Amino acid sequence: AAAANRIAAGEVVERPASAVKELVENAIDAGARRVDVAYADGGKRLIRVEDDGHGIPADELPLALQRHATSKIDGSDLVNILTFGFRGEALPSLGAVGRLTVTSRARGASEAVCLGVRGGNAEPPRPAALARGTVVELEGLFTATPARLKFLRSDRAEAQAIGETLRRLAMAAPGVAFTLTDRSDPDSPREILRLDAESGDLFDALGNRLRALLGPDFLANALRIDAEREGVALTGYAALPTYSRGSAVTQHLFVNGRPVRDKLLLGALRAAYADLLSRDRHPAAALFVDLDPEQVDVNVHPAKAEVRFRDPGLVRGLVVGGLRQALAGAGH
Ligand code: ADP
Ligand code: MG
């Protein structure tokens, strides 16, 4: 099982930012209203994610960390693991690549419980002090695998990637407050990001979150997108052609609340602006596609964030059509 976790870990955790992604997604899944992320040395020395979500019941904590402890996957299944899907694999994977400590207090529980994973093996749970929610700490990422450690970039670059990952996740959860703190120097923690929880209707909350993340210019030059086709919804904001950028980093795409970089969606976005922009310009956008989970496979590539739609033509048509309609409405 430890071997299986290390293989899976290679897919899920390629750098500190991927660990942050898994942990913050878990916090959001747990209904957190605030999520505090901290790191030291670009996340190599420490990644810490604290949330006020529903917590993990003491009797489920060992299970959450060892879900695939009895899995039959061994070295001969290296091919199959690519299609395995990584549901329930994040925490075990993190326990395989660093010193993992999870402290949690389930709603209504009289005390918190803490569980450490050392060298891939879970220690016995012990009582701990925590008012609510969950704290996950990952220390010494890849120190047991120096070859993996060598592939990481500078602390600065890894910290940058953590920031980008958190900003993307925060975009999809405007109702949740976030902080990001660099704790490399224990004597003077540095706040990198602070986002208040946004309220109001979907467009107000998203608009305010986008203003906080992308600056007021984007929102002032963006159209509301609100379209639907055969049960697939497209919402968000897309920039007027006059507010295009020379880089694609301003294109933020989400499927069922998860950040993706998907060729089909990026192509549809480009196609919608094809007659309005030259090839070297990229429309800025924050777009959310929501559909029945049965209609999409988001586990194609856990690390690369690609998806596979059951009906690609429908999704493409919705994105191109929804954007063109909004652009036409604005006189383009
Ligand atoms: P997955 O998210 O795919 O279920 P994970 O390995 O990321 O798998 O987490 C395993 C389980 O641990 C989750 O299903 C959830 O029950 C629990 N869990 C993990 N993180 C949290 C958290 N921050 N708050 C509450 N429960 C959590
Ligand atoms: Mg998870």
C-alpha cells in the first residue's frame, strides 16, 4: 500500500502548489467559511492549511489517511493507475511525500484529535486542542526523495505557484474568506493575500472577488455571461475585445467549481472572439461551466487539470454561443 501511495503521489503532488490545491479543495468541500494557508520556504519546509469546516470525526480520521491501505495496486499496475481516478487519494499521497499531521474537530465533538503520518505510516491518534475545523500540516516535502526535491524550483518560484493556485481556487469560492501567509521567517510572518468573504447574489459575489483578485479594470471592462443549454450552465465574466491581453494567464476556467486548463474550453473561448481579436491577443475571462457530474470526467489528469466532456460539441456550442450573444449585445 505504501508503494501504491508513492505512485499516486507522483501524479497528485508534483510540487508544493499541488499539495495546497488538494488541501484547499478539501477545506472548501468541508463547507469552510474561512481558509488560512501558510507556507515556509516556498512550501518545501512547511505547508499549513487551516479551515473552519465540518471537520473529520475521530473514528474516520485514520481511514481518511489510509483509504487505500488495503488496495491491491502494486508495481505491476503502473499503467492502470493513470486511469484510477484520485478520489480519496490526496491525504494518503501527501502522507507518502512528507511528514503529514492532521488535526480535526468534527462539529459537535467534545474534543479534537490529531494524527501524524511518518514515513508513510500513521501514528495512533491522540487528543488535541482545536476549537473547530481542520488543520493539515505537511512538513519536509520530498526530503525522503532527494531526486524529487531536485525538480522543485526556487522557493520564490514555488511560493509564486502557491499564490496562483490559491487565487484560482478563491475565484471559484467567493463566499469563503482566504489568507495566505509566508512563514519562512518565524519571527515575522508576511501576509501575501487576504480576501474577505463576499456575499450577495452570484454575480455580485463573483464580481467583488474578481475585483479583489484581478483589479478593478477587468470588471469595468467585462460582460456578464449567463447562458444555459440542455442542463449545462455557463456563468461568469468575459472581457470586452478592447480589454484583451498579450498573454493567456488572464483566462480562468472552471468546471463544476474546479479550476481547469482545458483545450476544448480554451479553444471555444478563442473561437468566440475569433473575428474580434488578432491571433496574438487573448480575451480575459473568468468562466464557470456547471453540469451534471455524470457528463464530465475531471479525473483524466489530476495534476494537469484537463477534463473530458461526454458531449464536447454541446459544451463548445454553449461557450461560443453564450459569449457571442453577450458580445453582440454589447455591440460587437
Ligand atoms: P477526497 O477529497 O477525494 O475524498 P482526500 O484524500 O483529499 O480525498 O480526503 C479524504 C477524506 O478526508 C475526505 O473525503 C474527507 O472526508 C476528509 N477530509 C479531508 N480534508 C478535510 C477537511 N479539511 N475537512 C473535513 N474533512 C476532510
Ligand atoms: Mg480531496
